[in-house]
Amino acid sequence: MFALPEKAVIACVHLPPTPGSPRYGGRIDHIYESAISDAEIFLRHGVDALIVENFRDAPFHPGTVPAETTATVAGVTREIVRMSDVPTGVAVLRNDASAALAIATATGADFIRVNVHIGAVLSEQGILAGNAHETLRLRRALESDVAIFADARVKHSQPFVYGDLATEVRDLSQRADGIIVSGELTGVETSPEDLLTARAATVGPLLVGSGVTPENLAAVFAPADGFIVGSYFKVDGVPGNPVDESRVSALMDRVRSLRRSAGVETTETRAR
């Protein structure tokens, strides 16, 4: 199973609306072109990993997505895997872990993100229940080595099962290969206090799932092993907007500065 580089930046490749979703524009080539263009920008500025998401398909199916969604995400993911020399992940929103795992296995991707892996939450899609029992059995059946990164206190939701973050993180750590902690909503800063609570409850990889900017990165840099970045990389920081290359450059410059200060060894430093 792969391992992320230390203090990794994982850039979100947000797909345009896919076939069957309400805002699909009727041009499948546009989806591929947009994803490849975004990935090229991210790779040019040295991100450490990419994650492909059907982000613009809202309103999302709460669980199983239709075949056309799975097929589109799979096709794009394979293109990203082939063009990239960094790890690639898959998230099938809102919570189709089986589709994400199947796509990642079939396309040669390295990891998936699962919003609700255990327990249950109340979300805008209704009640979402974790299916770790199914996802882990599917991974075994497929003889797959795809890593599972799972959210604790996932954004846009309220938990039913876990009264505190630490307990959820401890349980998740038994069923996932990495933990993601986010803010309450897309683009909202992740609480440094929540991150420290999660860090104390797990020895595995811990990722910041939302709200990272050059200005607040230092506050979450030490306890985190990586940072998933979507909103900040967009024009004006609005998640639905196109990628703003100047923002990608600014954040990666800040990451490199903090890495140097912390003495973090990266692929770049090992190559020298």
C-alpha cells in the first residue's frame, strides 16, 4: 500500500457536472479537458497528490451513484493516473465508497476518500450511514491495495453516533488507513484544536480536509501529515470557480517554506 509524502498537498480535481447530473452540459470531452488542464496546473507547481471528485454533480445521490457517474469518474481517473507521476485518489460523492474503491482498483489509483465510513450522520442528503463492513470486504475480494482515507465529523453533517471527535477517530483508525478532519462546511477552516484532538487519538496518517490557506497553514502544519486543498485553489477561493494558478503557486510556496523550517525531507530535497 502506498504512503503519502510527508506534509503532502493533495489537490482536488473537481470535475464539471457529469452525465445524468442536473447541470451536465452535454459535452463529455469538456469534462476530460477540464480535469486534465487542472491536473497539469497542479503538477506544474509540485503538488504531492491529486484526488478526482464528481464535485459539481450536486445535488448528490446519498449513496449508490448511477452507472454513468461511475463510468465517467473512472474514465477521467484513468487519464489522470496515466499523465501523473504522483499518487491519485478518488472520491465519489456523496458517499459511494464501493464505486470509488472499484474505480481506484480498476484505474490504478492509490487511495479513496470516504465521507461516512462508520457510524451515521444527518446531512443535506438525509441520513448517511457508514458501510465499512462492505467496503473492507470489497477491498479484500478485489485483492486491492487501495488505501482508504475516511472523514471524522465530516463537513455538511451532524453526527448521530459519536458524541466526541476522539472516540470517532479511535474507531475510524481501526477501519481506515488515514483520517481526515475538516471544517463544518466546504472551504471552512479546520479547527487546530480538532486536529490536535484527532492527533492524540491516532498514530496513522492525519489529513486536513478543508480551509487551508497560506495564511492559516502554519496553525495546522505540525500535527497534520497532509492537506487536501480544493476551495483555496479556485478563483476568489470559491469552490465552483475555475482553478487560479497564482493561488496554487502561492500555497505551494508557503508549504515549501514551512517544510524547510521544519526540516522536512521531500522528493525535491532528496534529489539535490
